[in-house]
Amino acid sequence: MSLRLAVLGSGSGSNCQSIFNAIDDGRLDAEVVIVLSDHEDAYILERARQRGVRAEVMDCGGYKNKFPLELQAEVAEKLKALNIDMVCLAGFMRLVKEPLLAAFPNRILNIHPALLPAFPGVEAWTQALNAGAKQTGCTVHYVDAGMDSGEIIMQAYVPVKEGDTPETLHARIQVQEHILYPAAILSAVSRL
């Protein structure tokens, strides 16, 4: 039986696209059932619509960073009604708390552009450069109530090159993210 996925994102959705690509080429036996975004103009919604996938905007009540608990409860109920097996965060820039975590225990994954536990939070590639790191990468982890603090599923390494800018380093990290995320979803499925 095909895995039923929900994807939550805030931006362009390139990691969501990598999931679509893995499904299309047979690496991932799954279906993205719904894509949700906290930004109505996020390109991730357009990517979903182009595939005929249900795409909806979540109204966070004007909060810039907060994911209101009432909304998380609504999202949890919606995803349960859709028989979602796993929730994939793809550039989703809000912290997930209860009751969404309780509704999908050990079934919410996130991809982060650093080798956690180093450089949690935003613009991890810039943090790595500013710290003088010789290598960085990306991590897929289970989501818990903290910021990028859940159990690590898989990581990929990316060397920091002399002359790297935040943009060039981030672009190389994203190449690895697009390979890693579908593989990590497969790994997580084996634990369900």
C-alpha cells in the first residue's frame, strides 16, 4: 500500500519537488495527498496544483513565526481525516507543537540545511560560514517540540569551499537535500 504523505512548506517547495520526483521515478512508493503552506504566495502551492495535488493555505492569524495551537489542532484533524501516514516539513518555518505532534508521533519529518546538532534554526548555511566550518550538510530528523532537536534519521555532508558565499554553499546543500529527503522518508517508513 502506498504511503500517504502531507507536506507543509513556507517557500519554493524544492524539497517537495524532490519527493514528487522520487515518487515519479519509483524510488518512493507514496502519494502526496495534500500540501499546506502558511504563505498564500508560496510556490510550493503552485507545484502541488500543477500535479493536481490538493493545496491549501493555513491562516496563522497574522503571526509572523508562531503556529497557533488551535490551527495545529485543525491541521491534525484534517490530516487524520485524510488518512495521512507521514507529515513532511519542507522549508516550513514554524515550530510544530502539541496537538500535531501527538496526532502523528514519530511520523513528522523535517529536513534541515546543516549537520545537526550544529547550526539549528534559520540560515544554517550562513551560520556554518560565519563559524568557519570546514564542512556542513543537511539532516533529516524526526520533529519534536524543540527547534531542530529531534532524533536524526539521515545526514549528507557538503564541504565548505574557499570563496563560498551563503548562496553558493546553500545551493550545494540543496542538491544533497533533494537526494537525502526521499531516502530518509524510506528509512523512516521501515520504522512505522
